[in-house]
Amino acid sequence: MPSTLAVRSFTKWLKDFPISEAQRAVLTTNITKTEAWWGQQPAESLETIQRVAIMMGIPVSLLSKNYDVTNLLQQRSV
């Protein structure tokens, strides 16, 4: 799990994630689909995503003001 969900930190963590190229291709495809899905969600979805993240064990400290919700969604894809 990355130390933060801020864009730069998350991107570095994802880049350094130890997986094969085939797995990375699948992951990239899934992340693209997740981002497209998120772009179609209503504004109040952010609150629901945060609640679900906490229920799934993502530490509240990662949900500070300095995080990108798409990184939260992407992390669940990994």
C-alpha cells in the first residue's frame, strides 16, 4: 500500500509495483476503465467511495485533503 494517495506518490508506487509486463498491461487497462467509470459518477459518489474505502481497510490517514480519488479507486484494482 502506498504511503499516500497523492498523485506523485501513488504514481511512483504504481510504477515500482513488482509485476510482470502482462500483469501491468491488464492493470493499466483496468485503471483506464476505472477512471472512465469514475468520470460518469455523480458528485455525491465521493462520500460513498470514502466510506467503502474505510470499510475495506484503507487507513483514514490516506484520505487526507491531499489525495486523488482516482488513486483510491486504482489501488483497489491492484
